[in-house]
Amino acid sequence: MTTQNMPFVLFGSGGHAVSVADLLEATGVNDIYAFSLPNHENLTKYKAISGETIEANLRSLNLVLAIGSLELRKSFMQQNLKIFQQGRFPTLIHPKSYVSPDLKIGKGSTIFANAYVGPSCIIGDFVVVNTNSVIEHNSIIGDTVMLGPSVTLCGNVNIGDDSFVGVGACISPKIKIGKNVTVGACSFVNTDVSSNRKVYGLPAREIK
């Protein structure tokens, strides 16, 4: 059985999971199951699956982290280490995006429609590149990073693990952003940002 023919399981049930399911369907995948988080709505369009069934069939399932909150994503990964260490998490790339052939990308990352990823870029594990985002040449993105819709990285940008860049933000060329950084929506970042900071504005400045 090829990877494409294996069932896909979505971890998540909110709006982000709906978008991921739409991406899968755009690539011709129809065998989709949903694992809903506690106290969250169910994706009733798709078949439900239990955690026990997932663990018993790790080698025959494609698993997708489809949680839209960065904090919930990290928490869910910590609570389910066996699944994330042993499970199969394919990279998902929407057919209407453009990705340079020399892109190096880790497991479980998702690139949505109309995104552009230029040459000589590196993207880590479990990264989300949202709709209409642009990652220009020679940029490096760490693990578990989320880029909101219409984010622009202008080339030679480096973003550390566990960071979030809000919708419409623009990062100037050659900027380094540390780990666990939050960049507010529509911000313009033209100076380096140290780890564990929150920045916002035009130009972006640290906020407490």
C-alpha cells in the first residue's frame, strides 16, 4: 500500500482542521478520519477514530496535526509522544502552491493554497505555511512554527522553533527571529527579535 492510499487521520476538529481536510481533498484524498480533541466540536463530515485504534495501526495510517492554536499543538504533541515519535506524518502541499524543487522540508508540515516557497529554503517539522504566504530564497524556518495567511518573508530570514507570525506580517531580508516569538498581525519586522518576545507594529516593537 502506498502512502497516498493509506487512510489519513486528522488530529483536530476546528477551522484549521477543516482547511487541512480541504487541502487533502484537493490532492485526491478521500479516506479521511477525524480524531476530535476533548471539549471540541466534531468533524461530522468524516469518520471518527479513537486513540486506541490509532496506536494499534500506527504503521498503516497517515497522521496529520490539524490544530490551529500553536499552544494546543505543542501541548497535544507532548501528551502523545509515542504517536509523534513513531507515527507517519507526511508533508502536505496544496497543488495550487509553488514550492521550489530544492526545498528541504520536515515531517508533518503543511503548505496551503497560493503559497510560494523560493529556492534554497529549509522548513522544519510540523510547520504551517498558510494561504498566500511567501517565503523567499534562503530562508530557514524551525520546528512547530506557524505562519498566518499572507505572511511575507523577504529572503534570508531565519525563524526559530515554536514561533508564530500573524496574518499579513512582513519580515525584512536577513532578519533573525528567535524561538518562541510572537509577531503580531500586519507587523513589519526590520530588526532581529530575541527568543521569548512578542512584537507588534509598523515597525514592530516589543510588547509586554
